[in-house]
Amino acid sequence: MVGDELIPGGNRLDDMKQFARIWEDAGADAFNVTAGWHESKEPMITMNVPRGGFVWMAEGIKSALDHAPVAASNRINSAELAEEILEKGKADMVSMARPLVCDPDLPNKVRQGRPDLVRRCIACMNCMDSLFEGKPVTCALNAEACREHALGEIKPAEKKKKVVVIGGGPAGCEAARVAALRGHDVVLFEKAGKLGGQLNLAAKTPNFGEFALVGEYYSAMLKELGVDMRLNTEVSRDMVAAEEPDAIIYAAGAVPADPPIKGINRPNVMHAWQVLAGEPVKGERVAVIGGGGTGCDVCIHLANDGKKVTQLEMLDKMGHNIGPGSRWVVMKTLGELGIQQTNRFKVKEITDKGVVGEVDGKEQTIEADTVVIAIGSKPNTELLDALSGYDVITVGDARQPRKIVFAVHEGYQAARGL
């Protein structure tokens, strides 16, 4: 049952308490309390919903019943949170769905006293997007989800190999994890000081902090598996050669793309990644060129910093590469933050006054103190070109910039085949 329909004019918690009492009297044995309804315009299971954000509904229903146990649902992705809910008496049970798709061993790892090894659901909505598209469920972080029988167990390799993984983003980390599970000797090089790659940038945007869980999980898991993680290390061909690798998995990610726009090298121009990394943005008015996922993220980031933001997109709609389960929430957030959006905007030039372009053949000038480029990225092939002569498997954004699900699944498959 829902604890509140979250629809104007719909049943609220007090109404649902009355229904719950009637159902308990009629013989209902237990209640699983969730939030909202399909027609609700309030986010219920997306990343911007706080962990355990609707436990108050289960607590309310529980207070109205005499004896039937109540389970709390929605965005409960850790054993620690589940235990806290039970200890405080807010519910008698906790219901998890996506967290167990992401890591079916969650209960076992908790029982073993190793909650740090749980691969926690980040509410990215990839599983739901699969369903919305009429496809089997896939998990962005668990490449085996719903394919366990077809893939079979990960078995030790017939011959132990020295495997070098270049890049500590999701693709490289997953490749290192699976290679280590197969018994290979794995060395992972990462330029930054922690694992996670671009997800660490995304995690700095309000409402997207769960992305940080990915790097945290891999840091604990790869350490547990004995992977030699060399952080803060910008690897070279000589360093790779010194390892005498039998296999190299190249997962160096992507770098910002520079579209051929006149004035793109002006001092008032920044890349989205610079903004997300926390570099200062001059002025109050900011124009963001790009309406995809990265463009939307940086707009939210800037608006929360108090900037007046205008988003420009050459296609007919914003958020064209965001999954259906999350896009409406992102668009709703952009609207609530007062971000001005212009579709079908073809950029002609960046000047010291802002962005010059045209919409439906009519020239427009968007005045801005700073212009942010968020038109995607390109594979980081700098070291790849220097590794000629080696047998290299390229995965993730280093192959083609895409969503996290492709990075993780490609890293998994690459290591599985060694």
C-alpha cells in the first residue's frame, strides 16, 4: 500500500491510516508501505530522493495498527540505514528491491561483518529504464544482474596472468575486480587520488551525491581482493613495460571535447568538468552550451551556487540522453531552479559579451559573464597511442563516451575473457 499518494486531492497519510485499520480488521497479515502513485509528480525512487526519505509513511501506518507488522520501503540502500529504522521503531521490517539487484550478496556480506564490501544501489534508474523500454532488467553496477544463469560463476583462470589496468573509473575498477576474482595478478594505475573517475565529479552536484558510493565500493573491494592500486600515478609506457604484463585493459576514460566554435578559447569560457571540479566561475550570468546529461548537471550545480543560468541546446529537447526514469525529475529540478532554456539554438560564436547564435533562422545573443561548454567528451587515447605493440583491450569511455552501464559491463566482459 502507499502511505501517501502524493497527488493533489489524493489520499494522504491520515486517509491511508483508516484504510490500513480496515484491512487489518479484515485479516491483512502485514503491510509493505511505499510512496506515491504512478501519476504523482513527486520523485519517489530517483537519486535525488534522500535515503529512507519516505520511512515516515511506514511509521505513520504502524502507529495506526494494533498488531500487523509494517515494512518500510523506498531508497533504503544499506544495512546500517535498515538497522536504524528498526532500532527507532519506525517499522518492523525493511523492504529492499533494487539494492538486492545491485548486490544479491548484501545480506551475506552484512552477516559476515563486511558491509563495506556491499555494492550499494545508487538509484541511477538504469534497471527501471530497461523495463520502460520493454527490455530485461539490467543494473548499471552489476553486470551479472538477471543474467546469472547464462553467465555462470566466475571461475579461476587456467593460467595466471599479470594484468595491468589503466584507469580507476568504473570500467577499470570492474575489470580489476573480475580479473582478481579469476586469480590474476592485477595492477591498477589511476591518475587521481581516489577511484571513481568522472563519477566523483558528478557526485559534487546537488542531488547526485550517490555517485560517490561507486568509488567507495571499489576501493574496499579491490583492497580485499589484493589488487595493487597505484593512485596519484600518471602512468607511462615505460611504467607499463616494467610490469611485464600479459594483458592490458585500457580504461583511461574521456576528456572534454572542444567543438569547432569561434571564440571557444576566450578567457570567459570554461568546460563543464572544470565547474564540477569546483573551479571559480566568474560573474553572475552563465550560459551553458549543451542540453544533455552533463549540461543539465552543471546547470543545477551553477544554479545552486546562486548563478543566473541560461541553457542552450541545438536539438529539439533538453536531456535527450537521460533515461526516462530520471529525465522528468531533472527537467522538474531545472524548472524549479529558474534555469532559462532555449532549444534549437545553433551556436555561431562566443564573444566577450556571451553567446551569439540563431534559433529558427533568427539571430540571438545570450549575454553571459561566463560560458560553459557541456557538449560531451571524447576518448582519452593519449597513452593508448603510446602502447602500440601491446595487445590492449579498450573499455568504457576510452572506447566511446557513454553511460556508466556500458563502462561497467565492458570492464566485466574484458576481464572475464582473460
